[in-house]
Amino acid sequence: MLHRARQAGVAYFLTVGVDLASSEQAVLLAQQHAGLYAAVGWHPLYLGSGFSMNEQNHLYELARQHPEAVAVGETGIDLAEAQAPLELQQQAFHLQVQLAQQLGLPLILHQQKAESYCQDILKAAGAGQGVIVHYFVSDLASACRWLELGCTLSVGKPVTRPENIALRKAVAAIPLERLLLETDTYPLPGRTTEPADVRQVAEAVAALKDIPLETVAEQTTANFCRLLRIERGL
């Protein structure tokens, strides 16, 4: 999969934890492959019975001890699919915002039908800068609210689909310096998305902005390395 991505011109990757076990696996993979980096966090869909101080400490030590861990997440609030109650999701999200601030790391944000809840927590913590809004699929009004907080928006393959008119209008207007590209790759029945498809996302963004593909590739790579404090040179 990494080879196919590199053949497509993709050089940098972030593999993202959803709980302690997957966060540890993300770090291990990042140690084994050049250009691959890890985020460690607890996703709202994986909260189960809670997010304890002990689990927070485990994540803290995992990120502190391993330079391959360059972000906290995926974390946030999900009111569409998560089974955990809102109060628990808010608590876990707030603790991980604090964790990112303590470590001086960016935060990978997941949110479904919870924009205002997430924004309120980020505002209260003064944590907009360095937040990456993962898999942004909304409209320009929503994009502006995130941008005003200081966040960076990451877009995936939905931007390639002509029927997603509001999203495509938003991406056309979002400054390129505030965009990242992704595929949100993970196993699902019938799903064929993988990191090589980042090129399709880049091509769509270039077409929407009427700029060269090379400009999109260069600037989004620079954004990625700046936010995650990665030294370019692969």
C-alpha cells in the first residue's frame, strides 16, 4: 500500500490511533517505515465505558517517549454513531485537548453533528491553532467558523465527487495554506480507498482552484510538515 502511494507521488503519511492499542500500533508502524508518522488518541466511537486518567497517562507517555508520535488524535465528539453519552465524549475530548497542549502537539479532530460542541471546547481551551479538522465535508459557512478558530481543514475523496456541490465550493474558497489532503483509509466492506488516492484529491483541489497540481502538492505537503513539525527531505 505504501509502495503504491509512493508510486503516485505521496511521500508523507499520518496513521492515526483510535484507542491505546491502535495508537501503540501506529507508533510501531511509524518506526518501521520512512515517511510514516503516528497520532495517538482515543476516538469517540471507541470510548466504551470511559477514558480514565490512567489511559490519558498512557497516551501521554506514548507520545512523550516516541518522536514518531507527532499528533494527538483522533479525538472529538460524534453525535451520529457513537454509543458513549455526550458528557463522556466531552470529558474525553477535553482531556485530549489538554494532552495536546501539554505535549505541544497538533490535534486531529473528529466530529459528526457536533461542530458547536467541539468548537466550544476548543475556544474555552484556547486551542484552535494546531487543530486539524479531519475529513471536512461541510459547506463554506462551516469552513469559515473553523478557520476563524485557527484550524486547518483536511479533505478527502468526497471533494472529487461533483454531487458534493457545497463542499466543492468551500474547498475552492479555503486558502490553500489552510488545507490538507487525506483518504481516511481503514477497512470497510467494499471500500477500496488507500493512500495512493491522495493524488485524486489533489487533482480535484487543483481543478476547483484552477491552479497547477504541483502547486497543490507543494503547499499541502508544506502545510503537513509545518503543522506536524516534520523535517522535509525524503
